[in-house]
Amino acid sequence: MASNIDPRVDFAFKKLFGSEENKDLLISLINAILQLKDPVVAVTLKNPYNLKDYRDGKLSILDIKAQDQNGRWYNVEMQISEDLQFDKRALYYWCKLLTEQIQEGDPYKDLTKTFSINILAFDIFSKVTNFHNRYRILNMDTSKDDARHLEFEMHYVELTKFRKNFDELTTALDRWVIFLTRARELYKRKLPATLSADVSINRALAVMQRFFDDEER
């Protein structure tokens, strides 16, 4: 049954958000998390391999790597197993995604805004209660965004800190988080009113059902 599929596991997450036929779901997820003034309307999926800079360099493989209609870059990671060093890994991935935008001799003005989106099935910031947190470079004297460093933005979604029930969902991010954490329940019950009108969630459930049916054949 499709209810046996956890959308957070690697193969399912990449099927949902990292495949050409489901780019609309990736767009919906990105917009739900980032809430950009200029939302994403189209994405191009990129090779998830961050190539080695030299023979013995470290090769990193991103879950999902994409670029939008304005040239902005996105790395979307889903991490189930606990990794208390994940914040360092996320920063490393973000740096690689930024530095690989240009080659030696290219002008630095060609660098575009780069977003790191990290969805975790464990707590990594024990002193923070919000399930969604956004990080930018701040001026430590004024505690304000430094306008010269706004090309950097990192988001963490800690699924374990999400406390809302089905009847309490108010935002697109709420709905995506409940899908990721309780998808198995959604196959066993009538969709609640807070989810039934969400086209993306219905699409995601259908994708998981078709994926399971294909695997069973």
C-alpha cells in the first residue's frame, strides 16, 4: 500500500521534488518555505553532484539542486538520521553551490542569490522552539541584515518541533510539514478540509500512490 511509503526517505523525496515531472511540487515547497516577494514560478533541475575542485577534493551530492527563472539557486536537503554536525554540512553545501556558479576569471557580480533549505527529522537547535528558522548574515552591532550580504539565506525546518494537528493548519508550509510527517495517515482517512483544497498536497499524494503502484508491478 502507498501508506507504507514515507515521503521523507531518499528515493521518495527525490521522486516527489527532484524529478522533471514533479517540478511543480518543488516550486510549491520552495515558495511555502521562503515566502519570497518575487516567488518562484519555474525551476531548472541541476546535476546534484558538486564536482571536485581537484583530484583528491571532496565530492558532495546534494539531494536537490535547482535554479529558478531569475537565476537564483536552491539546495533542498531532507535528512532523517540524526546528524548533530548537519549545520556544518549545510554551510559547506551552500558554499559549494555559490562558488560553482562562476569559473576563474568570471566577474563576482555574476554570483546570484543562493538558498539552502534543510528539512530535518530531528532537533538540531535545542534552544529554539520554532520549527522553521531562517538565517542570514547580520551586522552584529545593529542586529540588522547587512545589505551587502543578502545573497546568503539558509532555512531549517525541524519536523519534530511541529505541533499542529490537521484542523490547525493555516499556511502552505503547515500543509507540507503535515504531509511529510503524517502522510501515512492521509492515505487511511478522508482528507481534512484544511488539506482537501490544496492542489499540491493532492498531487503529492497521487504521485506517491502511482510510485507505489509502479514498484509493485
